[in-house]
Amino acid sequence: MSFDNPDQILVELSRLIVGYFADAPYLSFLVGVLLSSVPLIAIFPGCFAFTTWLERKGLARIQNRYGPNRVGPFGLFQPIADGIKMLMKEDIVPTRSDKWGHLLAPIFIMIPAMMGLAFLPLARNMTAVAIDSGLLFFFAIGSLATLAVFLAGWASRNKYSLLGGMRAVAQMVSYEMPLILSAVVVVMMVGSMNTSLIVEAQQYKPWVESDNPLFQCLGQIRGWFVFTPWGFAGFLIFFVASLAETNRSPFDIPEADSEIIAGHMTEYSGFKYALFFISEYVSAFAIIGIGVTLFLGGWNGPNIRPPWSDDPQAYLIPGFVWFFAKMFFLMCVMIWIRGTMPRLRVDQLMGFAWKFLLPLAFINIFVAGFYYYAPWYYGWPVSIGVLWTSYRFLSRVNQDKRIVRKRTYKFA
Amino acid sequence: MIPLEYILLLSAMLFTVGLVGVLTRKHAIIVLISVEIMLNAANLNFIAFWRYNPSPDLHMGTMFSLFAIAVAGAEVTVGLALVIAIYRHYQTLDTEALNRLKE
Amino acid sequence: MTIIFIILSITALTGAISAIFLKNLIYAVYSLLLLFVAIAGIFLMLMAEFLAVVQILVYLGAIGILVLFGVMMTRNISGASSERILSRGWFFGLVISVLMLFGVLIPGLAFSELSSSPAVETITPSVKEIGIQLMHLNTPALWLTAVLLTAALIGAVVVAVPRNYSSKLFLTYKLENKNKSSK
């Protein structure tokens, strides 16, 4: 056992604990499973609690308010107070509702949200389920959330719930396409669907393995796929589609408060509502985490080798610090978007997915194929040109041709 | 490891359940569901034989199952389109009531 | 290993049987999904990892949703029906199926020589290998599948869209139907 690599301390620790049970194979297997799954189940809801605070504070700043500031310093303990409130609320089940469906929907929706976390490479050797088709598995499991949402909407026997459920299903099914197709580009380039290998592929090896600390830092950044034309386009498509996939604003019409109250969650109260809420944020984290893995270099970040070690895979700052930093950065972007963008109409939403994002994702795949085989002085300009032209063309084609009267404000 | 018979027995039972569904239920969508169950049983057989054969690296069972799944997808699409068309025409999905040709 | 398999197969059989015999269609579809999940689990046990993923992606994510939509579009929302659910000749159907099971499938199993353990102990699941197989030996089948899926897509749209398609699709159709029936 060596603990001289700060990047791998947690891995070594878990190996040590598992090694302690080496005599009993079943027990050590169980301990290994628990050690890789329990932290995920503990950490991400913790992140969720922090994010609710962050979101309320951020939105409040955007809207020129204070936000929560009573419980604890800066209102930091507000999520705990909210949690206690949620736990103690009465659990109301509508009389006419479908009892089983109403009970099972919040449980079903937690399963895909939590399972998606298992495929995130938090650091080197820190993927809970490092399988060969991890990325595909993630998307497959992500598509299960639709079933739970549908069940919730149907079982509530409420027109608002049903409308919200149907909207959610339609939206998630149509945004899954651009989401997966934008990830296909990365799979083409790396040649693997293993999330750990995708992160490894985003290092520029000659620089990372050199002795110069500056080059070591830069080598872990310059390989990120977001710095290539197809990667940039893919990242934008992925991010927009992931906003829609997790029902975040501006694509939050399934739970548009001003139209259909809370969509499929209308008839839920107390802890069942909290489960929906948690699963929404956890799946948002999972999908952002995959976005970080695919395009933003995963656990790669400006990192140097510790001075006491000459192992090229040792880093001074643990990889998961960078991973979580990037994840929270993207979460902040999501909150920012929520605070500043108006909600789309249903037809705009569908049109955006099928007429804009999907063709762009297809074009991006072709561009990536071209980029792969062309030399860089040829690949870069052509890829940028093609992507930019198709972006302009698609936005021109999709433009609303109707002449909209300029809005005049009477009372303001 | 599980003996091959167990898996084959399971798939035989699933196939029978699907057959029962096709032959005894009268709702068109349930009949479609039963066909799906039978296809799943067949896929299970393919995979079981692939796992137990001497050269699994050829992936023949996987290929068969992949294409079977693709065909099942196409089948459900067309089947549900037909179901919706029938429902719109006759306002029922009762397979016994759909006897226009007989009368 | 065997215990997990038995649990999975009981789940699968429960799912299948309740999918067939439940009155409530939505419940039936959800228990069908249970069957699909159990089958995916068995695929995982048999080291067909990629196929398990495809099973989840296609059967649960696509076919399940599709069937649910089909149920929603053809039934009243409540999903429950009070009339009898079995067809007229259900008894003969049951007899035929049971004969099929005990007359053909199980004797076939009993009289054939089957290996009790796999010939190759461990298979390293590799998506790349499957891709290579798909692109080398099975390319014609892949093309045919593409053609088939496109044909199915077009066919489904043609069949499902009402004959007198207009921008107000469903409403106009319903109105015309009502006029016809009142005459």
C-alpha cells in the first residue's frame, strides 16, 4: 500500500478495507460493492441539498432579492430545514388515484437517477461500474425516468398531472435523440464507450508525461474535446439537450408552474414530492457529469505531479476535485439560464429538438468523421466552416416567419 | 454456473405464457404484448446457446438477438399503428368484434 | 449464482403472467417492463453485457413507452375494463399452449444432451468485437435492418395518420365521424 499519490488516496483506502476481508470472498465482494455505491448515494444528495441553496441564492441575486438568509450563516442550513419540513408533512393520497401507481412512481423515479451515477468516472480508478459499454448503459438507464414520470402522471388521476406526464414523456423521448447523437461523436473519436477510457483519451500524453510542471498543467487541458470544432458543437448540443432531458428551465414545460401547476408532481406531497425533487437534481448531476466526462475532460484539470513522486500518473490535486468543480460550474450555468431565460412553448420545444438539434447533431457526426481523417490545417477550417454554415442555415430555416407586432406596455 | 437446461426451461415457460396470451386474450394490445414476450423468450435462447457454445467470440448469438430486437421494434411500431388505425375505424380493440369479413 | 438466476426467473415469469392476465392495461404494460428488466438481468449474468444494454434501451425506453402511448390513445384514461377479458375459445387456447409446453418443449429439453457448464469459462465483454462482427460478417443483415426500420417507420406513419389528414387532424375527423353516424 502506498499513499504517496494524493489522487489515489481514496482508492487505496478502499483497497485496504477490502483487503481486510480477503478471507471471505463473498463478504469482500459485498464490502467492495458497498464502498463504491454508498458514497455515491451519500454525496450526491448532499450536493443536491447544497445546490438547492445555491439555486435559491443565485435566483434571488438575479431577481434582486436576498434569498434564504435566516437558517444558519447565509441561510446555508435552509436545505436541512426544508428536509425536516418535507419529512413531517402529511402524505396525501387522492381518493380517486390509482393507489399502487401513486405509491410506486416516486420509488421508480429514484432508481434511474441513482443508477446513472454509477457510470461517472469521478477520478482515475474511481468509476463505480467501469464496464465496456458504460456510456450506452447510462443513456439506457436515463431513458427509464420517462416510465416513472408517465406512471406518476397517470396514477394521480388529475388532468394537470396527466398533461404534465404526457408533456414530459414527449419531451424526454424527443430530446434523447440529440443527446445520444452528440455523444456518438466522442465515441467515434475515442473508439470506446468506457467512460474511464474517454477521460484518459482527453490527456495530451507527451505534455502530461514531461518534466515541466507548466506543460503538465497544460497537457491536461489541451486534450479536452470541447476545444475541437466537433467537440464544441457536440458540447453545446449535449448541454441544451440535457437541460431538456432533466426538465430544467427553459425547457420546463412539463412542470410549468403557471400553466399546469407542477405537472406530474401536482398530487404529491410530503416525502414523495421530495423524492421527485431529489431525483430531478440527482439526474441533472448525473447528466452534467457525463457531459463533463465526454467533453470537458472529466477529472483532468490543471494538475501537476507531486514533487516527491515520479509516477506519471500521480497528481497533486485529486481528480475528483476537478470533476466536482466542473460539475458545479455547469450547475451554476444551469441556474443562470433558469434565472434569465423565458420558457418555450410546446411547439417551439418540439420543433427545436427535431428541426434544429437533430440535423445539427447529424452534421456534427459527419464533420467529426472528416476531422478524424483530414490533417489539422485542413480539418479545422473545414469543420468550423461546415458547422457554422449549417448552424446559420438551420436557424434561418427554422425562423418564425410570422411578423410579430412589437409589444407595447400599457401600464409600465 | 447455471446449467443450460434451467435457462432453456425458463425460456420455454416464457414462450408458453406468451402463447397463452395470444390464444386466450381478446384485447389487441395484449396480443401484441404476448408476441413481445415470445420474442424475448427466443432471444434468451439465442443468448444461452451463445454463452454455452465453444466459440463465443464469434458473437453469433448476440448478432441474432440484436437483429431480433430490431425486428421486434419494427413489429411493435407497425402493430401499434395498426391498432390505432383499427381503433379509429371500429372504436374497439376487441379482436372478436373485428369480424367484418365474416359477416 | 443459481440463486440470483432463480430470483430473476421468478421475476420474469411473474411479470409475464401478470402482463397477460391483468385487467388493467397500464398495469399489464408495467409488468411487461418487469419481465424485460429481468431478462436484461439474465443477459448480464450470461455476460452478454451489450445485449442487456440494448434490451433496456430498446424494450424499456422505446417499446414500453410506445405501448403505453398506444394504450393511452385507444382507451379511456382509467385503463380498467369491466367486461370479460378472455376470448371465446380461451379454453382450447390454454390446452394447446399447455400441450405445446409439456408435449414439445419440455420433452425436447429432456431428450437432448445439453452441456451443464459453458465451454468457455469467462468472456471479456467487448463492444468493439461486436461492432467488428456487425461490420464484417453481418453487413448485409445490417443494411436489411436499416431498410426494414425505415419501411416500418414510413408504414406506421401512413397507417396511423387518418385518411382525411388536415391541419386539424383529429378534431375534424371526429366531427365527420359523428355526422356519419347521425345520418
